[in-house]
Amino acid sequence: MRSPGALMGAAALAALVAGLGAGAPARAAPPASRVGFDAHSFTIDGKRLYIWSGEFHPYRLPSPDLWPDIFQKMKAAGFNAASIYFSWGYHSAAPGHYDFTGIRDMDRLLDAARDAGIYIIARPGPYINAEVDSGGFPLWFTTRPLANRSPDPAYLAAADEWLTQIDRIIARHQIDGGRGTVIAYQVENEYYKGSDQGRAYMQHLKAKARADGISVPLVGNHNGTFVDGVGAMQVSGWDHYPQGFDCSTPEKWNAAPDMADEHGAGQPIFAAEYQGGAFDPWGGPGYGACAKLINDRFANVFYKQNIAAGATAQNFYMVYGGTSWGWQAIPQNYTSYDYGAAITEGRQFDPKYYEMKRIGYMLAASAPLLSASAATPARVDDPAVIDVVRRDAASGSEYHLLRHGDTTAATPASVHIALALKDGRYPRVPQAPGTAITLDGREAKLLAADTDLAGQHLVYSTSELMTADRIGERDVVLLHGRPGSPGETVLRFARRPEVTVIAGAATLQWEKKRDLRINYSHDGLIRLSISGGGRPPLLLLIADTPSTEQVWRAETGTGPVLLLGAPLLRQAVLSGDTLALTGDGAAQEARAELFAPPAARLRWNGAAVTTAPAPDGGLAFTVPARPRLVLPALGPWERRAEAPEIDPDFPDQTWQEARLRSSASITKPGSLPVLFADDYGFHTGNTWYRGHFRNDAGHVPPTGIRLKVISGGKGGAYSAWLNGRFLGSVTGGEDGAFGFPQAALRRGDNVLSVLTVDMGHEEDYDSKGENRTARGIVSAVPLGAEADAIGWRIQGRRGGDGATDALRGPYNEGGLFGEREGWHLGKGGDAGWHETRLASNDDKPGVSWYRTTVRLDLPRGADASLGLRIADPPGRHYRAILFVNGWQFGHYVSDLGPQHDFPVPAGILDPHGPNRISVAVWKTDASPGGLGAVSLIDYAAMPAR
């Protein structure tokens, strides 16, 4: 693929690149790296690696103690890599200021990945998009007239400063001589400008990375724009979101893309971002619908299609979405970033998790697939079903993807396939009379044939491979299929083996003096012991798909282990004669079975366990139940009235006076002075405006005001008061006109109070400066008076521009009076607080606060996944900001939704002490009803979505 910028005159482009490279000299050639690649796959130390990766954003989980949990759950599901965005704005509250401590300690993050055995694809931007405020640009960018994502020297100076900071962390965690597992570095993000300027910009960023010591391959997700020419990536990756982001019709499918030609010469096919879920907007159907849109069936068909097309590196966005806590979200999205991902926001498993695990395990057991090429399809006896084949020339191993030709088809099919293998011809598979390969609607099967599995040889199977290992003195192979579907497996032996069906039902045929044919129905877990025949002993496990959910594989360093029957196996460590397993229990204790290298003693989560021999040669033991959590009710509650800014006599002399006549915003002011909140240093949450005008001799007061306020998206709102009298609110829009009641005017100074909210800044995906779209009052036109009849003062977050909570960072707070006074932090004493009950029956427009303290005493060692739930009677009109121990973990709009549940991770919640819950409520009208009932919820005890 040749991109437009490749046609630029060589001399002109060389001059431009040379000029930009002065601050970041390029090395003569890419440094040597342990990470390599060719047209088939990536390699590490010369060994091929299928990159099975998931996206995880540390800034959406501000609990460093839980980062290992996510990495361990990814590893347990067969993932070997994670893709990490690093958000510039999360680390930089002010120009020249960078914070990599506490929840921003990226060394700790990358060490956790290393310890879990997870490789890292580092994505430092400078721009990340990611449905995060300004696309990851810092808040202070909102007032800088920069040409973002371009060769603009002022922009590059700022970007280079950020990259210097983050690259030094990434560099020391490279697999190349570092202390970590970073194997690739993404240059920019979803950047498609192949113009001269765009190519020069990308070349500058490449040079900067190399100058900063980045030696691993430079990769991109630029959909072919930088496959060759100036600015080209070493490995060009592709983004695919084939289902889009409308979760309101989750049953609707689009066709799966074919990635077969999406790579540059000598490069592997790399799905740098492939759809793992979808984001949901304010007022949307909720993330349960997004999980149905991108469900386990989607993973089954689309991800296998990519494998069959030749992709050997796939990264799924997202695998764990997390929480856009504070004011990090873009205006279109609410607090949750669950994304319908495989690991839910509450860190539980979606059914998609198990499908991705089955595929991930299969890839780890299918080394020949990494060097396979497209081959001639086999004949299938149903024209609605196609066979997509990959074959490894060296071993002869074949992989057949059987799927509907129309990937959206929801009709079942029963087919036979004709195989012409190195092992012989099999004109009708399956061979058993009355059986067929069955495909359910929206199902694909990736079937292995003519391949070695540990010490065994598989001729073919109509069941899918999950894993195959030498464990101890025998091989253990696990196949699986949909419950009730027929299966047929043929294994090759030099002579007839001895077979014992230990559990389940299977029929056996010895054919052609070489083939052991096994027929069965996928029902629970069938276990067969096979010995002799010229091969090592074999335990063949044939499972239905639900049974695979509690199958876990882990490496000990001296060999793999396979565990059946536990909800999760996180880690296995063999030391001397002790095998130590770390994992999770279920609601009730359960019988588990372990296949492992010989060990005299077994420990589970540090405690010794008693084992007994199982009939199939494994070790049976009991997995203890997880500790039962008993959550207290919340209360008593206290309430305190807020918003003294409404009072005309409130002292606002220390507020900033609006005097600006111009702005760097791309929004044109509708009146002067400029009233954009960002221009006065207020970038997050609520901002108050107080407009003063005179009503006395010589001053004709306005009869009203016409306002335009940009909050961002349909989740925005603003309210207005004149001398303490409520005028009204605008929700979900921008334009409003308010008449001034004559009775509300007073002699002398009159005050118009306007409360606004910044729902987040726009991303700058198209590099048009959209992050500088105005927030706050854009136009304030007095009615019946001179244009300058009203003088304005502005107040937002305490401290304004660059101010930050040292612990929580720049996005946590807005400009409500209670926030400025630290009520969410427990400051302000007890004066003014009065006991109340929820649900509240308040009918006064404005702001009030609610608080309670709950003491938790959860069992030690319990992985508590808790949250807050707001339950409302219908018809309430208010907005709430939820603080837990000072951390803003929820933004709720009662009449818009859809979010009612707000996960709060351990580390924010103290499971062994008091927890302060504060809720700021902004009522936007005078209808009855304030804050609804608030309760604690346990995500681990809730049914899977």
C-alpha cells in the first residue's frame, strides 16, 4: 500500500525532516533488539510468538495493589501481552510538572506486568484518544493555540517534553537489557495524515523514541498510512471495530473483515486494536447491551477469522475497561468505562473471557500456526459453509476454519469436510455414520489436523483444541465443543494402543492399523487414558464448553500444570517438593483436580491442602470457598445545604474578574468579555459565574438574559438564579433565555448566579484543535440593556490552573463550594449538617450535600469488589457527584442514565476501616425528590451479565 505522502519530492521532505529532527537526532540504524519479526510473526530471541494481547489503562484503575489482579487474570486466560496507553494529562497538571508517584507510578505498573509474565505494547501518544478528556492531552493544552499532532515547533516542544519523561520509564522496562517486558512501542495513535507534514511529524516521533533509548520495534495503528516511505513503522498495525459503537441493537451483526492483505512487506499481520467491546453514551442502553453486542459468539467468529486470515498479533480493546473516575471522561461518556469487556469494571468475568481463554490456550499449543500460510480450502458439502485453511509447510500441520460464508448468519448448519492430508485422504469427515460437524448460528470452528500435540499425533478432530502438554510422565490433551454436539477425533499410532474410558461415554474404532478413531458427544468432561501404541501415555480430556470455564493452565518454570474445577488459578510455583498454587474460590468449596509435575506437598493460597489420587492419575483436593461478605446498610445520613454563591450578598471579590477580549479556543465568543472557563484556569467539573449589574439612578437593569453555555454533550446542564431567586435550568442543550421577574430586582447591586458543568473536553482525533472547544458561558446577552451592562466574575476548582490534589491528581475536583471547602475530604466540621433519610424529598433547586461513614470489617485476604448503587423512584431531576474517601468515583444524572451502579475498588474503599461517602446533589428543578437510596453492592455475588 502506498500512502499519499510517499509521493512528496525527496529533497523537500528531507529538508523538512532534517529541520524537525534537530531536537531528537535519529540513530543511523535501528538498534539491535531481542524482538524481531518477519512476514509470519513476531519473534523473541528467534522464537516465534503469537501476540494475544488485551488493552488495559492504569489511569482507569487508581489502585496499584489491583494492577497485578488484572494482569494475573489476563495471564490466566491465555493472554501473553497487554497494550497500555499512557495518558499525558494524567501525569501533568501544569507545564513542566510530571508526577509518576502513587497511583501514577508506571514503574510499579510495568513491574506488575513483568511479574505476571505479561509482555507490554507501550502506547505513550502523545495523543491517545481513548475516550479520555482531550484525548490524553493535558488540561493546560486547552488554552494553547497549538497545531496538535503536527510539526508545529511549539507543539513538538511540549510533546518532546512529555516523551522524555515517559520514554525513560518505558526504556528501562524494555525486554532489551531492561528490567521488564516491553516488546513494542507505538508511535502516535490512529494518525492517518500521510501528507508531507504528517510524515515529517511521524519521522520526528520515531527519531525521538530512538534518541530516548527505545530499541524494541516501532509499531503503529495507522491502517496502512505508514507502511512505507518517510515516517513508516517497522510493523504497521490496523484498527478494526466492525460492530461499531451502537449497543442499542446488540443482536445486529456486521460482516467480519478479512485482514489477509493488511500488512507491509516482510511484516506480520497485526491487529493493533480489534474490537473487544464498545463504549456507551449518556442515555445509552448500558454496558450489559455492549457486552451482548461484542459477546462470546462475536469473539468465536471474528477473532478466529483473523487467525485464519494470517494475523499473528491481536490486541483487543478493551479487555478490562475500568472507570473514568473524576472528570476524565469525554463529554459523550459517563463514569463507567466497562466497555462490555471480557473483564468487567467490577473485575469479574464476562462469558467472553472464557471464549478468549479457549482461543488463547489453543494458540499457545499450536506453534506451527505461526509459520503457516494460506492453503487450498477443503471441499465442504454445504455451500453456505466455507473452509479457510492455513498450512505449515515444514510440519504439514493444517488449521481449518469452518464458518458460515456470511459471518452474520444465525442459522445452524451440519457439514462434512474432505481432508487430503500428509497422513492420508479422508473424503468424508466425520466418518461415523449419522454424524456431522455442526455449526450453530454465529459459530466458527478452528480445527487442527495432521499435527503433533506434545508426544501425540493428531490426524484430525472435529473438536477444537484447547491445550496440549507433557505433564510429568504423560501427555495431557484437552479438546472441546459445544454441549450436545457430536465429535470425532483420530489419533495416529504405530500399533494399537490400550484405551480406558475413565469418565463419560465414547466409542472406539481401530482402523487401517494406524488410526484410533474416537466418537462421542460433548457432554461434561470425558476422560480417556491411552497407553502403548509407540507413544507416551496420554490423558485425553474432551469437554463441553461450559466445562472449560474452570480449566486453567499455568507454567511453574519446571513444567506446566493443569487445574480443573477452580474459579481461577492465578499462579503456580514449584519450589523443591512443594507446589504452591494461588487462586480464587467460589461461593462454596469445590472439588478440584490437578495435573502437575511430581511434588510431595501442595499449598493453596499459602495453606497446606490434603490431596488424594484421582482415577485419571490427577490429584484431587478441595478448593476452599471464598470468604462470605456481609455488607452493612449505609447510614445514618446527614445533609447540608450548599451553594452560597446564589446569595446576592455572597463575597466574590476574590473571584477572577472576566476581562479577556480574545481566546485561543476554536469557539468564537458570542459576546464579550470572553467567559470561557478554561481561559480563567478552570478545566474540570462545575464552574460558577456571578454577573453584577446596577439598578439605580442612571442604570437601566436588564429585563432578562440570553445565555449559551457549552457543557459538552447531552449530559450537560446549567442553572440560573437572580438575587437568589431560581430562574430555571437548561439540561442537555446550550441555549436558554431567562426573564428577570420585576419582584426579584433590588436597588443597587443585582447578582445573576449561573452554575455550569464541564463534562470533559473533546478529543482531537482529526487534529483540528477540538480539545480547545469552549466550556462554560459562550454568550451572555442582556435583554433590554447595553451589552456591557453585566460584569462577570468566575470561580471553579480551588486554586485554578495547575492546582491539583497531590494524591488524586488534576481530574478529581470541580468548583462546587463544598469541593472548594474540602467537604469531600472531611473538612469543614459538623456545623450545618443535619440528619436526614434517603430517598430524600427535597424540592429546592440548587446544591446540597449528603454524607455518611461506613465501617467495613471484611475478611482478611478477601478480594472485595464493591460499589455504590443509587436507586431512584421515577421522575426525579437531579445530578449527583459521588465521593468515596475524597475520590470522585461517580457522576450520576437521574433522568438521563443509564448508570446506577458505581464500582469503587479496594484501595479507594478501605475494607478494614471507616469509609467516608459524600454525595453532592444538584437539583435542576423544583419538583419533589432529591438523592435516592444509596447502598453498597458486592459484584462478586452478582450474577454474570
